[in-house]
Amino acid sequence: MKKEENYIINVEDMTVAYHVKPVLWDVDFHVPEGVLMAVVGPNGAGKSTLIKAMLGLLKPVSGTALFWGKPYQTQRKRIGYVPQRGSVDWDFPTTVLDVVCMGRYGAAGWIKRIGKAEKKMALEALDKVGMLEFKNRQISQLSGGQQQRVFLARALVQDAEIYFMDEPFQGVDARTEKAVIDILKALRDTGKTVVVVHHDLQTVPEYFDWVTLLNTQLIASGPTAEVFTEENLKKTYRTSGEAIKE
């Protein structure tokens, strides 16, 4: 696939293996600026692995992920990441406001204390996700949906240009899901690029304007209207036991 100047994410020849077994195999795709993109595929397809490899959290066997033509390590301040909720220790004794303020550490530096300006940003982000009244609550006391909103607020205060979100709708109620997708669309509408690991095929056409279909290998990537076809979905899911939702 030919690179173009408007592609701000370029993944080439990405291969990742666990205990010699490939989880991702020779994956190539490119993402333009200002899209809301879903990464879709069956369980075990390598969706989360792809995101982690792109962000340097896993070391690939081969391949590169470049952001604006440079590796993640040089662009980390411009990139936000929301991991799966299940990967976090929610029993850690800290408040909602403190968690959101952590999103400013990259900008403020670990040595500099979080000041009034950073705290104001955190409060505004909590208000945006409907969690302001919970600012002094311990994170362990929150429901799954509330925890997800706090994670989203922490990402928002990073004021990033690219956001990666790993299953942000997992385990949340319909109200929270709508609130989250509205925020992600608003980010997209301001020119941000948002990449979401997603599992619900039914909502893909409604939520996303760009999609990457993955099952260890890349099946297809591009505008949802062109790529999210019955033929491509059959290719994506035919080797997994999962049924395709109509």
C-alpha cells in the first residue's frame, strides 16, 4: 500500500509472536488524520497485541509503527492510550481526581507537581464525562462504567492528537456507551485521530468511519463504507468459532 502524506500512522511488516507462535503476522496498514477507526476481529485475532506493539509495550519480532514518520518513543506526548479496564489494579488507594490528574504527568513532568491549571483541566474532563460529582471517590468504589469514564477523562487531559482505546465499551451500560462514543466522535470532529479496539459488529457502521479487520493477518483496512463488507467479514471470522452478528 502506497504511503500518502495524510497518513499519520504507518504500520509495516508488523509480526508479533508469543512463545514462537505468531499472534500477528506481517501486518501493514495506514491511518489518516482525523478518523475514528475500529480494529475488529475475533477473540485471539491480535487486536490488543497490535495496539501494544505499536506503542512499544510489546516488542515485535519484526516491523515498525511510525507516527508522523517517527517512532512512538519520540512522539509519546502526542499520543494517548486507554488500556483495557481489566488490566488495571482498581484497588489501588487513590481518588478519581488523582487518577485523572495522572494524565497530565507527561506534560508537567514527573518531578513537577500538578498545579492549579492541571487540576482545572482534570475537573473539566470529569465534567465532560459526567463524573465530576465523584471526584473525591476512591476508584475502587466505582462501577465498571464509571471506571471507564474516569479512564476516558484521564486520556482527555492528555490533550493528545492520537488516541488508542482498548475495548472502551466492554462491560459498560448503554448510557455510558453512548456518552463515550459521543466524546470520541467530538474528538474526531476536532481533527483528532481515534483508534478503538472494538468487538460489536452491529455498531461499527454507526460509530466508525474507518475500520481495520484483523485475524492474525490483516484482512482489510480503509473507509468503513468500502471495507466493512460481508465478504471481508467472512474472511475475518471464518477461521474462528465466532458467529457473525447480523
